[in-house]
Amino acid sequence: MNRRDTLKALGLLAAGSAAVLANNSCDSKGNKTPALTDAADKMPGIQEFEYERTKQLYEETYFNEHEMATITVLADIIIPKDDKSPAASEVGVPEFIEFIVKDIPDHKLPMRGGLKWLDVYSLNNFKNVFINLKPEEQIAIVDEIAYPSKAKPEMAQGVNFFNRMRDLTASGFYTSKEGIADLGYVGNRPGVWTGVPPDILKEHGFLS
Amino acid sequence: MTSLQIIEDSTVYDAIVVGSGAGGGMAGYILANAGLKVLMLEAGPFFDPAKDALQLRWPYESPRRGASTTRPFGEFDAAFGGWQLEGEPYTTETGTEFDWFRARMLGGRTNHWGRISLRMGPDDFKPKDGLTDEWPFSYEEVKPFYDRVDRLVGIYGTVENLPNEPDGIFLKPPAPRLNEHYIMRGAEKSGVKVIPGRGAVLTEALPGNKDRGTCFYCGQCGRSCKVYGDFSSSSCLVIPAMKTGNLTVIDNAMVREVLTNDEGLATGVSYVNTKDLKEYSVKAKTIILGASACESARLMLNSKSKAHPGGVGNSTGLVGKYLHDSTGAGLGGFLPQLLDRKRYNEDGVGSVHVYSPWIQGNKKLDFARGYHIEYWGGMHMPSYGSHHGIQNYNNKVPRTDGMPQESGGYGAALKQDYRRFYGASVGMDGRGTAIARKENYCEIDPTKVDKFGIPILKFNYKWSNEEINQAKHMIDTFQEIMHNMGAVITSGIPGADTLYGLATPGKIIHEGGTTRMGNDPKTSVLNKWGQAHDCKNLYVVDAGPFVQQGDKNLTWTILALSMRSAEHILEQKNKLNS
């Protein structure tokens, strides 16, 4: 089979038009991450138990409203909107975190406990729970737990929680459509690999 | 259930093949194409990559974003199964370790494997160091079969004329990625040769084959290929063999026992349907086991009869012995030269673009044999976890934005760091020879059964100094290569306390040796055709027959030897008929 037949087999070459390939032919429509709020139809290649698991997890709720609000504030402190891409909460990161802690239950206790730790610390220092603090007060606390290399030893629990919160935020954000575009990943579509572009080889000293 | 009925099929097939992976698939393909009536039994469901592959799915198409909760290599990986299967446990002897990966599906583990396709060399079949037993044949005897596998399945690579790393019949290899250019430069300074990879991916149309597409460079071979652009036993052997009309596949059929008659010859197998739990028995003139090294051994040990009190093929007591996996250890980090790199599509192929064969021999080293090196890195599709742990490395290079030189962080500066480090990762893994030892084995756990009532395996495997010293050599060498290419190591450098990062036995998923071949029926289970010494119409065609694997990933050798065994079956049949 030649390349043209290959792409036909893949269903990507509509009647004689190769132009489809120039576009994001494998992407779902639009520029936004589709919201997944229930189990999508069972597609080929998904095992029965996987489908059932996803369905069941959607039916469960782990975080309460207050916890979700706190997660949302933290996620947007970690990944705020800038000139290149939206903030974490705009691409569904809090909802992703709600799902993934149910899917990977090892996250549950450290997340719940960490959120509580944050509120108690906020209360002791600023007399209110984290989400009710002024932005500069929130940042003052985050500054104490966001940098493992300079954080005080007594903040270790907060640092650990924030590391996890940062990881989950990054996982949710950079697997979203907007996050992938922000990173500039341009693969996952049929193409031809002929090697590193010559100008880049030159820039890195592999081509004179 | 008040009665348990065994449903008997009166058909006598020419052959029954148990398992549909590389070994079973090839045997079924050869025999069905030669006109034999073949029945293939697969413990898992039917799987056709054209329809069932999760290739080209984006992470946001699933709420778990590619996490490995339901599949160990991520939810889009092709393998149904994993290290633990619901209701099908295994045990390990106290103080020993083994992790057993099973894929229950048509094509087995070939649907997701790395497609790295290396021939074993002359010294692997006839070792010069005397440390392990010779195979009952030489490389020269296997070479014609390797050649035919190359032509039938397709493999890219380059002719290099290296010692003990035989060349094949190659399609063009994929060009190196940017990080691989740095690897080649760094490795060269360390005296480690890096050559184009050898992979079972169609980088060009396969001459004479109209059913398979060519690679379109998505880099996702692990998800299996919808256009059959890489080798899976399902797409390239079993499904084509079904088209001959001579191969019948029954899926969800977990084989319980090989049935034998009073003379000790195999007459068929019994199996349980894993969906409705009904019991069946089917008959054939020849039984071929390709269920995977440990699963075939388990089946033989569980097939006890008057003629075979210790299990069929096990009159020596050697079934399950000489179990060996590959060694594995690795390092990872990033290349500062690739920070803030220009973006373009470098997905490439899903197998290796470059690798380092072991060509230095092992003189003056404190371990036997050697290992090859597989490399990784670059701009890949993000998935759950791919951006975790930035606090472990984002302070390891000077900042350019005036922010404090601290690890971790948040906000605009952190967002900039994720962009900055994207695609700068680089690393390498060694895959080496682990010595096949009688003392490392699987056996039937005397007290436990799985959910079908089939006695389960118990593993007993320990690494020796040969493997531990080899892992130390890997880590020392990898540190040097990373240093010479200017990379920063972020994975940590494993030391003696962790056996230098040496992977747990089984973890590399190259297990073999459990039904080894040999000319002497007292010291081997199978003869040189893969035929049981004590049951002439029983063959094993997975990695069980391996006397000793080299540092080469074993699939290509499984394919070549299964083809050879299948043709031996045909020759025997023709002799009877003439």
C-alpha cells in the first residue's frame, strides 16, 4: 500500500482531496477542550470495565463545594491567564482534579488533608479560610509553600501539598486543547518525518 | 450450577494453536497458508487494530487524560491486561521477585510492544564463554528464517556489518530527532556507537503486500496501528491467516489442559469460555503452545496424566526452569541546549530511531555478555503526568527572566518554565542479557487456583552479581554519555542500595527459557524443532524454547523460530503422506 492508499484507509483522504491533511484533521471541532461530564458512548477499543469505571466515577462526588472553590483559586494561582493561553479554571482543570482523585485514589487523602491544612494555616495567620483571604494574603501563604528549595522546614506538609496541587494542575492544563496549543505540540496527525529541519540542525551545530 | 457439562467438538483439526501473539500467530499463519485446518484459542477478546486501536486520540478525549489507571502503559496503550489480572493471581517465593505482564487479546503483547526487532547473533546461539548452554543450532541455521521474517513482516534498519549484531533485509530507517543528534555526539565521545534503529514499522511500502499501509509518523506504535503500518500479530498474521479460510479463532477461550492419550500423545485441549464459563474440549493431530513462556509452562505443568504424571513435556522436571528476563536500568534528564526550542512535529515512528548495539565484547568486565541502549526524549504528545515534578529540575539551569533561582513556583513564571522545558527531555535505558539459571523458575503454586479453578504460578527469581554488575556498568556509562552531551540528570543516579536501578525480574517483559530446547532429552524440554521430547505432537513456539536470549529483544527470534517449527510440522506431515 502506498502513502495515498494508507491515508485513504485511515479515512483521512476525502474524495481526492489531500488538503485535509494540512488542517488539524484529527482534532475535534473548535479550539476549546470539549467538556466531558458523563461517560462518552462506549467506543471501539475501550474495555467494558473501563467504560463502567468511568461511568461510575462520574456518578460519584468527592470534593465538596468549598474544596472545589479552593482548588479553583489555587489552580488559577498556579496557572493564570496570560497573553498566550487561558487560566487553569477556564479549561476545566478543577473538574479534571475532581475526576482524577477518584480515578487514582492515592490522591484523595493528601488533597483533602492538604486543603484543610491550608485553611487552618490561613485561619491562624489571617483569621479566615483561604478563599476568603485578600489576594495578597493568599500569595503570601503560597510563597511559603511553592518553593521547596527555600521553604522553611516546618512548612514541609504545605510544600508537599502544593507540589501535588501543582502537578495535578499541570496535568489537567497541558492535556487540554488550550494547554497543548500553548506548549506548541503540533503532532498527533498523519505526516511524513524526514528529519530535523535544516535551519534547526544548523542552529544546533549539526549542519554547517 | 447443578451439573457441569463438557462440550466436545468432534472435529479433529490438523493443529490447535494456543495463544495468538508472535509465536502462535506465526505458526497459525504458516500452517493455514499451507492448507492445514487450524484452530486458534485466545484467552482474551478479538482485537483488530484497524477498529480497536486508540491511535490518534487526544488526551482530552478521556477524563483521565491518558493516566495508567486501567492500563499500565497509559489508557491509550493497546495492551488489554497488565501486571495483575482480576481473578488471575500469581505468587512469588518469599525473598524473590517477579512481575508478570499478561495481555489477554488477539495478538497479545505484540499489539503494544516497542517494535524493536533485533536478531540474535552467532555468539548468542553458540556462546564462546561457556557460561550458558549452547542452542541446538547455529545462527546460520536460523538466518534464512530471519530473512523471511524480514520480508514477510517488514523491518527498517541499516547494514552495519557489526560483530554479533547480524544485519537483515531492511527498509529505510527514520532520521534521527534533534535530541538523538545530541545523543550520537555524546555517545561517540564515550566510545559508544549509535546506529539507526531496527524496528518492525513500514517506513516504505512492503513489497508484495497490499493489505498493510505505510507509516504516517504519529509515533504511537504502542497504541497499535489502524493501517497495519507496524507489526502486530493480530493485524499481520492472524487476521490474514483467517482470510485463507483455514484458520478458525475462538476468543475468550482460556485453555485449562493439554489432553493426552495412554501412549502420551496429545489429542486436544480443554478450555473454559471466560464469558459464559462453559467447558469445552477440542481435538487436533498437533498441539502448538504459544501462550507466552510462563503461561505455556503453566499449561504443561497443569496437564497431568498417567503418561505424564509431572505434567506433559515435563519428564525432566525442567518445565518452568531457566526462566530469564532481560536486565534493565536507565537514566533521564534534560538537555539545556533544547530549552525554549523551536516547535515542529517530531513524532516520528513509535519504535527507536537510533540505538547502541553491544559491540565491545566483555573482556576486562566484571559481568558476562552485555546490553544494548535505547534512547528517548523530545516533543511528545502531553499526557497525564508528563509535566509532573517540575520542582525537581526547574532550578537546575540559570533563569533568563530575572525570577528567583528557586525550584517549583507558580504563576506566569512557572507557566513560562513549562514552555521552556517542553521537549528538552532526554534519557536512555539499557536492555541486557540476564543469565538463564536453573535456580530461577516458575512452578505451580501447590495451594492456589485462579477464578477458573486453574492452578496458578508461583515465581522464584533472584538476580545474581552478573546482572547487578551489568546494571552498574549501565549507570556508569549512561552518566558519562549524559555528561558528554551536556545533559542534566534529573532522574537521580541509582546506587548499590537499589542494585543500580536494576529492574525487578519480569519488568522488561522479555521472559523466556521455561521450556528450553536442546539435543539431550535429559537436560531440555524440547528438541531443536520446538517439539516436546516426551510428547512428539506437542510444540512450543513462544519464548519458552529459548536456551538463552541475547541482549536482543526476543520477538524477531520468536517469529523466526515459530516459522521454523511450523515448517517442521509441515515436513513431518508430508513425510507421513508420501
